[in-house]
Amino acid sequence: MVASSEQQQTGLLLLINRLSQKKQTLRRDNILPFAEIKLPFVARNYERLVQELVRGGLARGDAESFQMTPAGEARVNQVSSQYSLAAWFYNEYYQAAQNSPAHAEFCEHVYGMNLCQHGLADMAQIHLLMDELRIREGVTVLDFGCGDGRISEYISDQTQARVTGVDIADRAIELAQIRTQTKRQRLSYFWADMERGEGSFPAGKFDCICAIDSLFFMNSQKAVLRILLEHLSPGGKLGAFYLCPPDVDAERTPLAQACQELGVTFLVHDLTTKNTAHVRKKRQVLQELAPLFQAEGQMFLYKNRLADSEGLEHHHRYLYII
């Protein structure tokens, strides 16, 4: 997808907002590496985009280092209230992965099958989730944070269950709808931003809900969990893969606290040891495939997947069954 000049400027403002939240200065050596793994069209046009900010009175300085003016800060706040950096990134990611044999090979080696995975759930973990939730023919499933829907499609293909996917990335949902149009009797996809109350969140209740590496991204996990539980049929189960720092155990994560406050119980599978092996394998495979990514001109995917593994080797990984 080709981003317009307006979209490029919006993308830069979204990146500025995220860096400002992390108290990072607005310098080339902070913004450019971040743009390269999140919004590559911003990285490609960085010099011009900063110049436009300065000319428009939204920033002072130059591409090496700048500060936002009061008008610029107001514009950043306006843009960040209207758009989601996560949605923009995942649109870029899923679109790029459609045309990358190197990324497909990476997924096959690391996850066991190319389902365009971006999280940490390999095929063994997906099957564990399917077994725990007892997904089978006739069961209705909601896949929260489905991306381009390939995991949803795999679950449905394997079990004949009726799976509904929902995601914040509208282009990813479009890709899922196009790819699965001949399977509409058991697969459907919706775009929704739950935290902003936008889009079309699926109506009705579901026998099972999957949240594969999605809940820990939410600003209010309690609020989102409450909504998901409202869509869970009596006696149904919600399975959530979760990642957290090594100093936080399963009983003290924000998700566990949300469950306790909402009065729901949960069981936990500790997958931390497997997570360590997964992260190490991810880095090894990426190093081996680097020339293929380079030849394809897909260094955005390569750099993002590499960054995706940094600092996570000793994180805890859990599967919550709620």
C-alpha cells in the first residue's frame, strides 16, 4: 500500500506520540530506527516530513533533533486520539508479509507452519489452546486480535468450528475476508477498535474465545476482558496467551488482577521455558534468512521480527484458561 503525504505525516505524529510517552527525545537516532520497524513509509520520507513540521510551525529544529511547539503537541494529541499506531503497524505488517517468501519461510521454521504469526504462539501452543477450549465441529469461536485471520482459518479448517475473527487493523481484516470468501459459512471477520468503541464488534455469544497475544496490548485489560466475558456463553471458556516481565508471576499480572476484580477464576499453563527456546530460535532463523529478506527488499519485516525478540528471552509466558 502506498501512503499519501497526509498519511505519512500522520504516521510520524503517531510515532512522536509513542516516543514522547516513553520520555524519549525527538532525535533522528530515536525516531528513524523506530519508524523502520513500525511504519517504514515514515522512515523513507523522514527528512521531508520533519521539514514540513518545522515549516508548518509544529516543530522547532531539524531532522537531527527537534521539539514540538504547543501547536505541534496539540496536533499530536489530536492524531493519537483519532488513530492507533498498533493498527497502522499491523496493516503494514500483514500487507508486507503477503508478498514475502522469506517471511513465510521464517514462520515455517519458527512456528512450524506459516500462518503469518506475529506473536509467540507456535503450532504446538495453538493445538494446546484448541484442546483446552475443546474446539470442535458446531462450536462457535471468537478470535480476538485475529490479524489477517490465518490462525482463525486454520482452527476452523481443522475442526469445522464456526470462527469469527475481530481485529483493530482494517487492512488485515480485508485480507482475511478476501482470502476466505469461499468459507463464509464458517468464517467471518470484523474490524473493531474496542477501546475507542469504533467498528463492528460481533454480536451474540460464543462458546469459546481466543486471545492470542492480544490482551496485554490493551490500555485497560479489565475493561476489554469484561466485554469479552459478556460475549461468552454460559459454561464457555476464554483462552488467552500472555507475556509478562520475569519479575511478575501468573497470579500478579494485570490480566490475573482483572480476573480477580471481575470475580472469575482461571487456570494457568506455564510456557516460560518454551518461550525462552522460541525467542532464541527466532533470532537464529532470522540471522540465517537475513540475505533473503535483503534480496526481497523486506528489511522492514526482518528488523521488526528481530526487534520482536529482543529483551523477551526471560519473560514469562502463560496460557490462561478463564
